[in-house]
Amino acid sequence: MQQQHADAPASPARFGVPDWIRAYQSGWLKPDVVAGLIAAAVVIPKALAYATIAGLPVQVGLYTVFVPMVIYALLGTSRPLSVSTTTTLAILTGAALAEVTSGDGAASIVTACATLTLLSGAVLVLAGLLRLGFVANFISEPVLVGFKAGIGIVIVLDQLPKLLGIHFAKGSFLQNLLHIVQGIPETSLATLAVGATTVAVLVAMEHFTPRAPAPLIAVAGSIAAMKLLGLDRYGVEAVGTVPTGLPAVTLPDVHLLTQLWPAALGIALMSFTETIAAGRAFAQTGEPVPQPNRELLATGLATAGGALLGAMPAGGGTTQTAVNRLAGARTQLAELVTAAAALLTALLLAPFIGLMPHATLAAVVIVYSVGLIKPAEFRAIIRVRRTEFVWALVAAAGVVLLGTLQGIVAAIVVSLVALAYQMSDPPVHVLGRKPGTNVFRPRSPEHPEDEVFPGLLILRPEGRVYFANAQQVGRKAQAFVDEARPKVVVLDMGGVFDLEYTALKMLIEAEKRLSDSGTALWLTRLNPGVLEMVQRSPLGQTLGRERMILNTEQAVARFVK
């Protein structure tokens, strides 16, 4: 089957029969079924835990595995992507719901969740129709690393009270931290033992038997212990009654739309970012490359469809997609198998889920949320660039200190400021020629042997030169001119892909100043667009063909004659 291009248009007509069904091979059936069942063993317990992060009834996690997964499998472009919910989406959902529901009961929070989920799905669909898939690139990788680390810290702190069996009114991050420290003497040892045992089982199995469904085994063991040992008599709290059967239709509350739309924007952005990242990371050679705009439509419809049947905001998860791929998934049929397993769980196993200790769910969340905090990635960033390391820290601090929803805004602002900073200060290099070659490179202490030519200064600016950075480029170039006092300045424009009008005007003025001081300006290596712009301007008439030269080597040869 031919690989689809990542930028291929998302055509509604292609929502008829999915490509993977038309191209399905009989040899894929067994690995898809096995992968779907193995992924279900990991995804279902984690989805239950994520529902508790959002402050929702645990069955919402089951519904989120069932409905969005089915819809995405029929509409999405990534074959291994496993779509339900993630730690990031869960905590963003919880933060948003906390703003509009203050202990108003389960029915109220479920209605608010349906409203938020439907709104998030609508944002994704609208973005897909407007072909805004490129927006995911507006959050830089260092900022995303910091944002996820902040999310991980917040989640771990949020779950610690359940692991310790202590209770207090939730507040800010620092207030919660203080309450946990003060509440340590009141720790329920039985609850802590259950949580610690779950953590130990998960960590040991991840290390020694990574292919085993560790969350399923840990959850099943805790349920058995709760039933057989009567742990509730020792103060261990369980999830409680979980409804059996299909989810009921849940209608949104239109009165909450104005309150929830900012949160829905943030959730939609993170859902899409995580979905695209996971889909791209696990695509294999020969498989369709995830198409950003089609993915927006698919995840949007999956999220919106889930909203009406009790699900929370959905997106592709990296961990569960990795499990799905490593288990041998070949197509989206594996997702349909996982969704079927979630449906059977809701129909048959709900009473057993009600016996699950809260400490077990907290342990599952903590173990998998710690993975969001990746010191190695911070070290990799600081080794390459300290400035971007600071951006990562700012994003993490924004989530921890300001809150998750505000943290998304902080992350986007940091990314845009970082982009503006990089574009506002492009480098300007002084070039020398590598001996015995026609290679011109920036002069540096590592290459003192590079050739320079008395009376000739070769400068090379890099990047787009426009109104916001033209003065900075001019200042840097002028400093080199003042230091060298050359007869000729050669401006190598090979790294300038665009020259905006304001920058062109400043270049005209710079040429006049140089000419008045007895210095000539030559331009080399102009790309076609920049060359055409210069030729149409007074600068083109001033320089003529004699001072607009094909390449820097020819300019040097002309100078040394």
C-alpha cells in the first residue's frame, strides 16, 4: 500500500470506508486481536485512574476507552494510535471542572464534563475544517518538556493524599504540599501499605516483565485483597458502587459554554499535540503518515461523540500506543478490540471495579505520571542551549505555581516569546575561506588558518530579515565594518530567504552611508525572490549587475585582481 503524504488534504468523502479496511490482510487478524487485548489490560485500569484525577466517577474512564476509540479507529489515519485519555488531559479536565462545579454532586459534574468534552471536540473539528494542523508546531519541544514535567509534579502531589489515606480541602500547589506534610502523622498505615505494594508491583513488572499487563495484574490483586482480607475494616477506602451497563446519553449544559470555552481550547490543543506526537513516533515504514488536519477531524469527532455517552476529553496516549505497537498491532482493528474489552468490562465487571482501593488507583496514576518528568530531557536541552532550558523551567513552573490551565497559556506564551526572540536576533557572521577550497565559513578560534583578505569584509546574515530584526542586523554588521574599515563589504545573502520592505529600505540607507565613507557594498548569493525584490528597488539600480555577484568566490576573485 502506498504511503500517504503528511500534508494530503482531509477529504470528507474518505470518511466512507477506512483505508485500513479496504487494504486489510488476513494475516493481520491474529496480531491485531492479541494487541487489542493486551492494550486493554493496560489502558482500562489507567483510564479508571485518570477519571479519578479529573474528579469524575471511575466508569467515565471506561466510557472514554469505548466510544472515542471506536470513532477514531474508523476515521483516524494512524494505525497503531490508541485513543482514550491521558494524564495531561485528565488533569486539565479536572482543573476546568473544579472551576464550574463546587461539590454540586455527581450529576452536576458529569453534565459539566459532557459540556467541556463536546466543546473540546467541536474546537478540534473546527480547527480541522479550517486546516489549522500547523498550530501544533507553536509549542516548542523544550517548552513541551517543561509543561509535561509540571503536569507530572502536580498529578503526583494530587494523588499523594489518597496514597496516604489523609483528607483535606484542596487549594493551591503550595497549600496542598503544606497540608500533606502536616497530615503525615495521620497516615493510614493500611492504606499506605496497599498503595506501596501496588507501586512495587508496577515498578517491578515494568522492569522485569515489561510485556506483561502490569496495571491489570496490580488492580486485580488489590481487588482480590480487598475482598478476601476485608481491608475496609482497616480503613482502606474503595471506589464504591460502579453502575453496570451501557452509558446513558448525557446532554451538555449550554449555560456552561461561556465558562468552559477557554479550558476547551487548551484541552483541544494538548489533545492534538499529544495525538500527533504519538502517531508520528510509532508510525512504521510503509504505513500512512498521520495527516494533521485529518487527525484534528478524527480526534474531534471521537471526543464529541464520546461526550454524549459520558466520556471525558480524548486523545492519543504515548504509553498506550507504545503498548499497542509492541504487542503487534497492525491496524486500527486492535483499537476496536480494546474498545470491545472496555464495553464488556462495563457490562460484566463493574461490581468488581467498585471493590478497588483508592490507594491502588492513586498508585497507578503516580507510577505512570512520574514518567512525564524526564530529567534526561532537561539535561539534553541544557547541554545544547541554556536559553531553551530556561524556557522549559518557566513552562514547568507555570503549571505548578499558576495552575494547569494557566500553565497552558504560559507554555504557549513562552513558545511564542522564544520564537520572537530567535527571529528578532538573527546571527551575522564574518566569513573566512577554508584554505585550498572555495568553502566560506564563519571565522572562529578553532580555524585560525582560514583566509582573510585585507580591505575585504565578508558578512553573512542568516534567516528572514524584516522590520522586527532589521535594526539589530544592521547594528551587528556596522560593528564589524567599524572594526575592519574595509574598502569593500561583501554581503553573502545565501542564508536570507526573505527580505521585507523595511529591511530593504535600511539596506538602501546602509549602502549610501558606506558609499559616503568610501566603502563599496557588493551582494552575493541572492535567492530568486530576494534578487527580484532588490532589482525592482532603487538599490538594484545603484548596485547594477557589477555589484550583484553570483557567488562569494567570484566576489573574492574580482577583489584580489
